[in-house]
Amino acid sequence: MKKTMTGAEWKQLFRSRKLMVPMIAILFIPVLYAGMFLWAFWDPYANMKDLPVAIVNLDKGAEMEGEQLALGKDLTDKLMDSKQFDFKEVTKSKAEKGLAKQDYYVVIEIPENFSEHATTLLDPDPQKLMIVYKPNEGFNFLSAQIGETAMDRIRAEVNEQVTSTYAEKLFDSIVKMGDGFGEAADGAGKLHNGAVQLAGGANELKGYLETLASSTITLADGSQKLAQGASEAGNGASKLNKGLDTLATGSKELVAGAQKASDGAASLQEGIVSYTEGVGQLTASYGQIAQKEKELNMAMSTLNDKSKQLNGAAGQLAGAAGNIAQGIDGLSTQLEAVMAGLPEEQQTALRTTLAQLKQGSAGLAGGMQELAAGTASLANGTAGLNDASGGLATAHGQVLAGLEKLNGSSAELKNGANALAAGNATLSSSLVQFSEGVQSAQKGSADLASGLAALTEGTGSMKAGTSTLASKSKELASGSASLVNGIAELDKGTVTLQEKLAEANKAASEVHPSSKTYEMMAAPVNVDQEGINHVPNYGTGFAPYFLSLGLFVGALLLSIVFPLVEPAVKPTGAFRWFFSKVSVLATVGLLQALIAVGIVKYGLGMEVVNTPLFILTAIITSYTFIALVQMLVSLFSDAGRFVAILVLILQLTTSAGTFPLELIPAPLQIFNKFLPMTYSVQAFKVSISTGDFSFLWMNNGVLIGFMVACLMMTVGYFALMFKKRYSREEVVA
């Protein structure tokens, strides 16, 4: 009976042309879907050379270090020679019109400042090279996307070309820099020699400054003693001036008295007796006066000698002060060259010290000059005073001699009175001279007092200046020690500089760039793609998806052409009824799978990892989809076909046959594991590309599970229908 129902189904199929022709057409539905789609999209990038793309070169070129750059023209020529697209070099207006009229998919515009921007790398505000990319996305979106990929390649080529140009200039600069390092190393050697000489000079300068510091201390002590002596001399000169003033007054009175004595010599005779009595006393008094005059004469002689010595010492001191001022000026001039290498703070402190030294030495020199002038006047005054005192002593000697004669011989008093008159005349004349000498001495003592006052003031300034000089000279000596240390460090630094410059020169001289070097600088990284499970083209990559789609559509159309439930003859059993339908569906499903595999494998030339497993996967997939559609249509009739279409739509979006699963919306990812096309796509990928056969059998096992479940539900449906329709009827054998 099984044979009879199955045979009846096949007889009905072969006898009905309306049924046979659609069934034959259905055999090619999967290959029409899969084959035509795969053929159309097998390798679209292989035909990009036919995609029209316009190039507009507006670049005016530029000059870089004497060389003319025309990067726009170079880029255009490279693109034209690459044949990557159907490049056409046109004007800007023609390109815009062609893009609007859909003559070109993309326009690549090179601006007029393209080369000029390439020369701005070292400018304060470098400008990037710009390429204007204008796709007509509304004309064809994918062409715009392909164009963007091509633009990335073009940008990489331009970057490589520009970087190569920069690299060439860079290495030229390195070679020149190496020569400069050599010259700098020679200069550093000369600088080292100069530093050695400078260190020697600094050591000598340190010694001189230390000597100067110790000398200025001695000078400060001497100036202090000089100030004290000048002050004491000034006080003595003041007292001397006062005494000479009194002496001048007395000498005037003495002159007047001598004149009166001369006038009264005539009346002397009358009082000779009284005069004789007083002669003894007068003689004794004149003896004392003579003794005091001798002491005065000796003091005046000593004062004269000392004033001359003081004048000489003051002259020498004035000369020494002038030499000190000149020495400080010379030292300032010599230190200018040294101070140029010192830090700014030390330069400022040293210049301030030198200025104070100059000011103090100038004050010292002026005071010494005034001291010399005062001591000269003092010497002149003391000389006159010494002469006057000598005359006075002579006159007093004569008076004393007369008094002694008068005292010794009263008998000759008359004659002595006459001689006294003559002596009084002489005395009057001598007293006049004495008065004049006293006046000169008074004037000299006044000049001496004035000079000593100036000397005191000058020595005060000299004391302050020498104190400052001593303090600053100590600082200068201390600074010179720092200068010596700094110059020693400078010497070490110049040696290190020379060594490093020599090393830099050696390293730079070892650089020998070539065109390969420039290419390495321009593109230092190459990508070596070492992928696994290589997929050679789009057709191979999309084959799992389109084969699954074609087989499902074939199963869906088969349900329209072939009656999945209505029996060819009256059923004699539920299983026989089910098997009669399945025998036809299985045969059609097998043929669909074999035809689709044959066209894809041998017609399109697709390479697979394992051909038998590829064929087996196609058969299992075909049977699974037919079982699913049979179950849905058997249970729900036309509504079942609608559900099958919904399942197809869900499978197309969630099977991860095109984009990765993670890129589709999260709500749709839920359906991925519950629909059979997910596993058919994965099984096809394994048999075509990856070769992970354990994963293949896992996915085919899931497909077989779907198939068995659907067949069991269909068998149950046939059993239920047979029971409802035919179980109560008598079955004729």
C-alpha cells in the first residue's frame, strides 16, 4: 500500500504538465537566488576601473629651497596611471556639470595652494594639504563609500610623497649639520685653550685682588692714623695761630715802646740812678728771655724742618693717591672683559664696587693735593717765622750784652746811655722787622690751620673711602675666587662640548641617505596581512548567506506549486500519506541543493575547503527548510506561508550572514539562536572557508534537530487528519 500511495503521487506529478513544469522551475529557484546574486556581486572591486571619476587639478605649484614642486600634477599623473578608477582630468566647471548630470560618481579636486602648503612645514603656522572630495551619494551610495576608501589610499600616497620630500631635505640638513658640528668642535677646542688662558689670568687676578685687599686694609689703617694726626696738627696749628696773634700784638706794642725809649733816651740821664738799680734785674730778666728765645728758635727750626718733611710726605701721598686712582681705572678696564662672562648679579656687584673704588680714590687724590698745598704754605710760613725768630734772638743778644756791660760798668753808664740810645734805635728797627716776621708767621699759621682743617676733612673722606675700598676689595677678592672656580667649570664644559660635538660630527658623517632611506622615512610601516581562513572575494564571502536564502525561497515556492497535504489517492494510513508527500519533497530538495552547489562550485568557480561536506550541508539545509515550510503550511495552510515569509525576513536580518551579529539592533539579536538559517550560514562558512569541522557538525546537528522536530509535528498533523477524515471509513484493499 505504501508503494501504491507513493507511486500515485509520482504518477500524478509526471502526468500533470501544470504541475511538472513549475516543479522543474522550482528546482532552479535556489540557484537563481544564490547564483545570480553571487555572480552579480562576485568581485565588484575588480571592475572599479570602469567607474568614472573626474580629477580637477587647480594646483599652481610652489618653490621649496630652490626646487620647483608640482605635487598636484604628480598626484594627477599617478592617479591616471594607476587605473584604479576611470579617471578623467577635466576643468572645474565641466566636473561640476558632469557630477550633476551623473556623468561622474566622484569628483576629486586639488586646490591651487596644494603644493604651497607642502612648503609650510617649518613655518610658525604650517598648513595641511587639502584634497576636496565630492561624491554624488544620491546617484549611488556605495560608489561614494568606495570612493572614500580610495581617498584614504590617495591620502596615504600623497603623505608618502610629501614625507619623502621632507625626508630628503631633512637628511641634507643632517649632513650639513654634521659639517657644522665639526667646525663647532674645532671652535670648542679653541674655546678650551682660551679657557685655560683665562683660568691662568683669573688666578693671577685673584692673587692681585687678594694683595689689593690686604693693602687696602693697611691703607685704611694708615688713613685712620693720618686722620688722627691731621686732627691733632690742626688743633696745634690753631693754638700756634692764637699764640702768634698774641705775639704780633705784643711786638707792635714793643715797637711802640722802643720808639718811646728812643725818644726818652735824652731824659734817661736824669733817671740813671734809678735805672742803674734796675739794670741788674733787667739783666737777669733778659737772660731768661734769651734762654726762651733760644728754645723758641730751636722749636721754630724744628717746625720748619717738620713742615718741609710734611710737605714732602703730602706730595708723595698725593702722587700715591693719583696712582691708586689710575690703577683702579686700569683695573676697571681690564675687568670689563672678565665681567662679560660672569652672571648678571656678579657683574652688577663688581661694577658697583669699582664705582665706589673710583669715587674713594678720586676723593683721596683730591684730599692729598689739598694737603700738599697746605703743607707747602705751612713750610713757607715756618721758614719766615724761623728767620724772624733768628733776628729777634740776635737783637736780644745785643740787648743782653749791653745790659751786661751796663751792669758791669756803672761808671761808663753815660757812655752806655749813649750806646743805649743807639741800641734802642737798632732795637726799634729790629722790632719792626720782628713785627713784620710775626705778622708773616701769623699769616702762615693761619694758612697752616686752614690747610690742616682741609687735610682733616680730606683724611675723613679718605678714611671712609679706604674703609669702603677695603670692604669691597675683600668682596672683589672673594668674587675672584668664584670666578676662578667658574672658569675651571667652563674649562671642563668646553672639553665636554668638544667631545660631544666630535661625537655628533662622527654620527652625522655616518649618515648616507638614499632614495630607499627617503621611502623608509615616508612610509616606515608596511602592513603584512596574515589572516586565517582567507576569503578571496565578495562571492565567496556572501555564498553562505545567499545559498541559505535561495534554498529557503525554493522551499517556500515548492509549497505553492506542490500540494503538501492533499493526497493523490485516498490515504490508507497516516504514515503512508506522510511518506508519499515527503518522497517528492525530499527528491526536489535534493535536486535543488545539488543544482545550487554545482552552479556555485563549478559554474562560478568558488573554492571550498571540503566539497563533500559542502554538498552535505546544502542537502541538510534544503531538507530543514522544506520540513519547516511543510510543517507551517500543513498546519496553517496559507497563513502558514505568511508565517514562513515572516520567518524568512527575521532570518535575513538576524542570521549574521552579511554584517556581524553585534552590529544589528539588540532586540533583533534575540532571534539569532532560534532560527535555522543562523546555523545553515555558520555550517556553510565552515565547509567553504574555515574548516572547523567540529563546529560544522554542531551546526548541522542543530539543523537536523530543526528538521526532525518539524517532521514529527507534520507526522502528528497527518495522523490527526487521517483519524478525523478516514479512520471511520472502510479501507478497500
